Amino acid sequence: MAMMDTENGVRDIIYVPIGQTEEAVALPVDDLPDDPSEVLVLLQQEFAPLDIWLDIAKAYLQQGKEENFHAILSNATEDEIEEYYPDSQYERSCILCTLASYYVNIAKGESDQINRVELLTKAEKLIDKADLLWQHKRREDREQMPCVSRAHLEFAKGNAIDAEKLLDEARGLKDGGKDNIGPMLWKALLLFKRDQVADALQWYKRALRMHPGADAGVRLGIGACNLRLGNFEHARLAFQRALDLEPENPDALLGLAQCELNEFTPVPESLLHGGDEDTDPASVEEKMEAAAETYTAAVQRGLELLRRAFNADPHHPAVNVALAQHFLIKKDGASVDHLTDKLVRGTSTNELATPRLRAEAAYVRARLHHQDGKLDRAEAMYTAAVQMDESFAAAAFGLAQVYLAKGDHKSSMLYAERAYAAYPDSVPVLKLYGHLRRKQDAAAAAAGGAGLVSVGTFGAGAGRDKETARILKKVVEADPADLEARLELGDALLASGDYIGALGAYEMAVKIFGDRARNGKGPDAPAALLNNCAVLCAMTGKNYDKAKSLFLRALEASAAEEGGKKTGEQLDAQNERKKAAKSAQPIAFNLAHLDEDFGYVKEANDRYGDLLDANEGMTECLLRRAAMAARQEDFDKAMELAKEATERRPDDVDAAAYVGHLLMKQEKYKEAQEQFKRLREMPKKLSAEDAARRAAAGKTDPVTHTSDEYALISSANAAYYQAVKAQAGAKLVKSGPEREKWRNLEKEHLKQAELYYTKALQKSGSNLYAANGLGILLAEKGKIDEAKRTFQMVAEGLMSLGGGDHSKDDGTEDSDANANKDMLTSPDIWINQGHIQMAKGNYVAAARNYEQAQQRFFFGMDPRVALYQARNHYEANNMEEAKVTLKRALHVAPWDHRLRFNLAYVYQEHAHRTLNRTLKGAEKGKQQGEGEGRLAQVLNAIEDFKLALQLFQQIQAVLQADKQKEGKKSLAQEIGIDKKRLGMHIQFCNKALTDSQPHLEAAKAEEDALKARRDAQAAARKKAEEARAVALAQAAAAKELERKAAEAAAAAAQERFKQNQEKWLKSQAEEKAILAGMEEGEPKRGKKGKKGTGKATKNETVYNEDDDDILVPDAKPMTKEEKARLKATGLFSDSEDEEEADDKETDEDEPNEDAKARLKAAGLADTDDDDDDDANVNVDAKKEASPEKEAEEEEEEEEEDEKARAQKAMEAIKRKRAQAKKDDEEEDEAPPEEDEPDEEEEGRKSAKKRRRAVIDDDSDED
């Protein structure tokens, strides 16, 4: 394709070459024939290159002539094309892949599944055909285009994972032998769509580095990523570069506009949420003016860029949506409708009109209707936006707002959850979502500014409120001045049991109210909020003064809301309390409750009395007075007050329930069960909505509390305790009809308890009271495993509960919301778990459960739990721990005779077991108490018997006194024993003390014998140790003497060695002196050799004291002249020459006898000759004596010593020579070695060579 200048500008031209000539047919791109057959004839006749076929097809496609595009490429993919273009594999591959991508794109928009599959199959065949063109090449040398096309196909099939793998593979391939960044850009686009913007940016940068001359699209991708990441400076540079490449690129202009519109805000960041410490009004005003000016300028620039983008492409969907958002702010509905109409209707032909852009257009329209109050039309448009793009969460947020405005909280929550999942950090989304979650909480009406909380109420709120509080906390952190969000945060924290956090939220809300009131921007804090702050202050900080001050402020605010102007102190006066307004009565009740909680009983009584004067129907005051009397164990007065409450309000279920509670506290279980029965028959108040619903259903029968959970569980508890009482009565009767009567009564009550517990569970499957009661009944029936599972489920339910509780205005509690509140403060579940574990023999686990109940709920001081702990230790045969536990409990509750009896019994049993154990023999007693002895155990047992007897006698005295005063039965039932049984224990202890005396004497005698035996053994051990010490000392001394002797012998040997060495060195020196004199022909006799100068001469012996061998230089064989001179001196023998010849394995003549005779005469003859030769030499020497010899006899005495030394040297030399020959023979006999000799072997051979050299030298001297 080429460009051609025209009068109107530049036109694209495609040139089709004519044959082999240099001429070509010019086809203007914008004026191609409508009939593709004309172009096909030209291309086929001129055998036009296949790349021109592809250019013409693309030109048709750009003009929207898809049929012509398909006709050109269909002809180019026929089989005969391969015959005419055998060398155009790359071009054929491109054509096949282009047509395949065309089929894939059509399939994406195809609604008919059969047609879609058919199109995808055609595309796959074309891609397979393109792959076949490169099958003969290695995988890494294949073309990139088929791989990219197959990835396109897999995406269309929905196989995104396989498609991405193909893209990754395509990045390593070439496109016509060149690098192609297409797969990289595709990868970056996929990451951008998945919101992995940072990774997408890196891929765009890699693509640009590989191809710096890429078109504007790469820069647009980089700019879009930076814009999404908030890097406006880099985004602006990228969009500007794209605009430099394409001056009227609408995407680049839109990107620059978005940078201008989003980078600046009308309020500076430093002033948002109080972030700037500079509070100078003038400085703040200057900053606001500067920010507003900057923001206005940026908006103007952004709008100008949008205008240019719209002029460049009036149908660009993204530009239209951006302009529609601007006109939405301007409330220009006509412009919004005009810009979004085609997108909403789906009539836009622009390929950029993606589902997301259409959804955004519908969303803008919906917001227009929403702000105009047209909720139905807004709902329709939001719904359309959601349908166009289900992942577009902004439309879901709009729907949530519309449904909330319509009061449909359920639908609103549905879409708010979708919006929250997509925008978890958006403040508006968080605020709406948190508000809806609070609306779903059944107890929300009793918190925050919507109601009053009573002091001293604790319990479990909904566990989900913790998550709600976390969501609302984000809203408050983003905007601390958001009063509504802060109040809802306090509600959520209160419901979740975080009282301290709730107090902080409410106190901050009070501060915000106060700031607004001082600035004249709103009213002060309402009475309900101040009341809640006071309640939480009393519950958490236990600060009486602060809580009371807040209550007084609440009273003042309550009066102000009704137009009063009295202060809180004035309203708290007694005369004012007696005529308190109805709105102030709950606050006054809480003030009285505050005094009660902090121990000001008289003041609380007075306040409750004043409230009763103001409102006789306020029976809560009577119930609080009854509760105070019950805590003082004045049950008669408590019952009187409770019954007065029922008389004033016969329909007050709280008063009726409290009467039953008092009867239970007095252990009047039968009367309590009858009271709870009356409670269940009382009429139930219905809300207006429920009453209307029942009337519409035709139900006229009265509604009662028959299925009320509290009434059912209370009835069950009363029945169970009656069964326990019957069980105790049966134990006091030995047998007969009376015992059977008690047993039947027990079974009947257990059956009733099971029935009521079951009904309560049917009413509410999560009621932990009912589950706990059923677990107890299962354990009573011996079904230990079932009971254990039940208690475990109860424990799991307790762990899932949160803390916190609140009451309604009238002091009543919602039974469903707070059904399990007291279980968190009840140790029963842990105690029951301990009972089950102990029954199964798991004493360690039982001890753990009992300890949990004791420490968590009673601070380790409950005698009842201590009794359970002691029983567990007793069953585990841990008597010492049982005694310690019971003694500690008796110290806490000395009036508890059950503890005293059980402690006495443990003392008795421990002593009895100890004595039985010691009676089995002294040896076993030693094993049981090693180091303590049998006597100590017997003494401890006797002491335990004495203590047990003392405790039993104390109980006997109490029973005797009780018999005189009240009769025997009441106290006997309390401690579970009668006087006769107690007497049996006393008698047993007395008898045991008497019987233990002989045993004690025997133990003392045994202890004495054992002590004597131990003393004897100790003496023997001491004696043996002393003997062993003496033997060790002697052995050490002998060893020391041996060591010193060895050291002395070594020193002596070393000294002898040095002396011998010195002697040998001296003889060597003399020998060398003789040899040196012979070589010079002037032997010196009778004189000692000179001392060396310290340097070895050529033939001088090299000696090192550390060497075993004497290192001497190798001696050269003597020449004939040297031998002649030596013979002339009479000191040379032919035998030496012969020996030298033998060493060299040569045949030499034997030495003549004359030379030997002369050597003999000189006293230097060979000492190794046999005896016969020696004799002959001596005879000859005598015959040849001459006057010359007589002349020399005068000097013999002077030279005698020197001759003797010379002779000794010759003998030593001869011995060395013999040894050397022997070594040579052994070496010759040894088998040859293939390996090269090591350095050590070479050293030995060198030493032998030196020894031979010395021998040869000695022979020469000889």
C-alpha cells in the first residue's frame, strides 16, 4: 500500500504489479470495486503477491463490506493457492489466521448456539491448516500468528487458562522472522481487565521497550494504567505522547481530560478530616481559595479536552459517557439523554460500545432520575445497567439506595452486599452497608439515639455485630464528623459487647453535638444518648460520679426537649422525682439503679419509692426493691414486694416470673413449678401488626406464654430439682413402699423436666439452657456419651456468642435475642462437663473443667465446686490434693458441714489405705515411701485418723444440737448423713486408733533395726571408700616412680647416643684427613686432622644430627695415575681395585700379592681376608724386613695410636661395604614395580647410593 497526494489531501493506494514488468495497477482504497470478482480476476491473472490480497481484503473490511472481505480471503485460502504460491508460506499463514479470527469475532456475537459452534469449527480448521505450513520446523522456529489465532479461539470458547498459555507461548515466537509485541499487548489488556493494573503497566512498558516505534495504542495503555493507579503525572505524559503521534486521537484526549478532572479536588487534602494542624482561619481560607481556583482551572481544561475529543469522534462511547457525567452534575437532563440514548438502546454501531460502556451510560441516566426523585425510573435504569454488565457494581449500589428509600431493606441489602464486595473501601458503600446491617439487628431499636439502656445489664449480642462495627469504623475513620455513622457505630459496638468501644463512640457523638450547638448549627446531645453514655460509664469504668453527672445532663436534656429549663440537679430533687415527667422516668430509674449497683441501698430505695409515687404502674421499682431484699436473704420481704407488683399489674409477666424465681431461691420447687405454670397461662401482648394479622386469619383465641422459653425452662428446672429432692428422700429410706414412692416421684419429675426442656429446644434450637438441662437428664439416666456430646455442643454455642446486652425501655428483655445471655456468666456448663468426664474416668479433663468454673466464675472460692474438685481427686486416688482442696474450701465456708464431713472421710480413707499398705510388709512399705520409712507412714496415718475423728465428732455435736432444736431430718438431708451412720464412722476411727498401736510398735522396732542396718552399711561404705582411696594413692605413687625412672633412662640413653655420635664424628674427621693426605701424596702421620671451617667441600661428608644416614658426596673412580701414586705410597691394594671392578660387574685381574704385602707392612691390610692369606702375609713381611723398616721403628711408638684409629676406621668402612652389597642383592631379588617410585623410595635409593659412595671412597683409601 502506498500514499498518493490529491487535491483534497492524501489517499491510500494499493498497487497491483502487472506480471514481471515494473508497471502496476493502482487501486484507491476508498474507491474499490463493489463487485469483488473484478478485483479477484485482476489478482489471479497477474499472480499478485498474497500480501496484496490481504491488504485489499482489509480495505474492504474497514469500509464495512464484510462480504467482499470474505470473498477475497476465501479465494486466497483455497487449496490450489498452494500450487501457485509454494514459497509464500508466511503470507498464506497470515491469510488463514485472518479469516479464522473473522469467524471467531462473528461467533462471539452469535446468539444461535449451533451457528456459533459451526463458526468456531471453521476457524479451528483454518488455524490447523496454518499450523501445518510450519510443522516441518522446530517448535521454537514456528510462526507466531497461528498461535495467537488459536489463543483468540480459546478465549471465544471460554478456555481462558489455555488461551493465556498460548499467548505466553506466542511471546517466544517470531512473526515473519521479526519480533511482534501483539501477544504482550494482549497480555497487558487481560491484566488490566482483571484489575491487575500494576502488572499490566509492566507489560505495556516491556512492549514499548521492544518496539519503541509502536503506535499510539501502547502509550494509551500506559496512560490508562497510570491513571487507574493515580499516577496522574505519568499518565498525562503517556497520553500527551499518544497525542503527539496522533494529534486528534479521541482516546488520548479523553485520558488527558480524566487526568484534569480527577487529579484535583475543591478541598485540599491537608484540610480533609482535620489532617492539617494549622487551625488559623485566615490560613485555612487561603488554602480553600487556592484549591478552589486550581480545581476550577483543571475542570475547564478537562472540559476543553472533552470538547476536542467529541469533535474528533462524536460517536465515541467513552467520550459520550464522560460528557454525560458532566451534564449530570450540571443537571442538564436533555444533554444526558442525547449522549446516552444510542448506548442505552443498543443502536450504536461503534465497535467501542462495550457492555461496560453501555452499562455506564444507563447508570448515568439512572442517577439523573434518582436525583430528580423518580425512583421507579431510576430503578429501571439501574436494573438495565446491571443486566448489561453484571460486574458493574456501581449500578448495584444505586439499586441498594433506591430500595432503601422505598423501605425494602431485604432487596437493598442484597445489592449493597454486591457493591461492598466490589468497593470494600468506598465510604458511601460502607456507610450504606453498615446502616443496613444495623437495620437487620433485632435489638437496634434499643441502642444509640433510638432508645434507653438500663444499667447493669450484661449479655450476648449478635456475633455479626462485630463485623458491622468494623465496617462502620472505617466510615468514621474516613469522616470523623459523620454523626449518623458514629451513632450507628456505637450501636454496633454495644450489640457486640464492646462496651468500652461503644462508650467512646457515644462520647464522641456527644462532643460533635456540643460543637454544633455552640456554633449554632444544631441542637445539643439528646437525652437518650446522654443516658446511654451514663449507663456504659457505670458498666465499664465503675465511675459513679461521672455516670451520675451524665444522668443529670440527660434529665436536663429530656426536660429541654419538652420545653423545660430546669437543671439536672433541680430535677433530681426528691419533690421533683415524685412528679417526674414520663420521658424522664426511665432516666430517674437508671439513677436509682446506679445507687443500687454501687451499694447505696437507702438512696436507691428512696429513689424507687419516689418513682412509684410518680407512676404507680412502674412495677420495675418494686422488683428492684425485691431484688435488694433477696440479696440480703430477706425472702419474706422480697416475696411481699414481688406479689405487690403482680397485684398492681396482674398482666406483668416479669413480676410473675420473679415470684417464681424467688420460690426457686428458697428451694420451694413445687410452688415454683405452679407459679411458672400460671406464667405460661398468662395472656401475651401482641403488636398491632401481629394482632391485625391474626384477625385477618380469623384467629380469635387468646395468645398466652405457653411456648415462652423462659417459662418452659423454669418449669423444667423446678421439676428437675424436685426429682433431686425425691432422690435424696429415697436415700434416707432403706426399703419398702416409702422408698418406692420416692423413686416413682423422682421418675415423674425427671419426665416432666425432659418434656419442658424438649419443648424449649423445639421453640428455639439454639437455646443453650434447654440443651444444658437435657444433658443433665441424660447423665442422670446413665447415658454418659450422649450427655457429653450435648455439653460439648453447649460449650461450642457459648464460644460462638459475643458479649453485650441491652434492655428495652420498660426493663423487659427480648427472650429470643437474649435467650442465652446468662449462660456466659453461668458455670453450670463447665461443672456438668466435669461430671461427665469424671464419670468416664477422664480425671484430668474433669479437673480442667472444674478449675475453669471455679476460677472464671467464683475466683477459686466456691465451696460447691471445691467439693466437686475434691471428689474428682478422690476418684483419681489423689488423696493429698483432695485434702488440700477440702481444707481450703472449709476455710472459706466453715459453716458447710458437707465439706467437713467429706474432709473427715478423706482423712479416714487415706489413713486406712496407708495402714493396709504398710501391713503388707516392711519392704513394700519402703517402696511406697522410700526415704520416709514405714514408721513415718504409720504416724501420718494415725494423725489422719485423729483428725477424722475430731471432725466427725464436731458434726455429731452439730447434729445433736440440731435434733434438740429443729429435729434430725432437715440437717441430715442437707449433709446427706444421719447420726447413726456418723456414729459408725466415729466407732471405726476409734477402733483403728486402738488397732494401730501394735502396728506402731512393730514399725518403731523395724525402724530401729532399719536404722542400725543403715548405720552399719554406712560405716562399711566409709571404710571401703577409705581403703579405695589408699589404694588409689599407692597406685598413683608407683606410677609416678615408673614415670620418673623411664624419664631418667631416656635421658641416659640420649646422653650415650650423643657421646657415641661425637666419637663417630671424630673418627670420620680423622679418616677424611687420612684420605685427603693420600690424594695429595703427602700423608700426615702422627697428626690429627684440622677442624672444619663449617662448609662442606666437594668430597666432604655432609652430616646433620637429625639424619639417620650420613650424607657424603658421590666419589668418582680413581684414574690410573691416582692409583699409581697410591701404590707408590704403599697404601693401595689391587684387591680394592678388584672389589671396585666387581661392583661395576667388569672382569678385572686379581690384585698382586706384593701390593698386599706392602699394605700389611703399613698396617693397612684388609681385615676381611681369610686366615691363610693373613698368615702368608705375615711370613712374607718378616722375610722382607729391611734396614728401612728398622729405621722407622723409632717412630712406631709415636704413630701407634694413629694406626689403631686408622685400622678401626677401615673396619667400619668394610662393614658398611658389606651391608651395602647385601642391600643391593635384596633389591635385585625384589620383583619390579610398574608404578613410578615415590619420593620416599627415591630418597632411600639416594641414601644407598651415598652409602656406596662412602664405601667406594673407603676402598680407594684402602
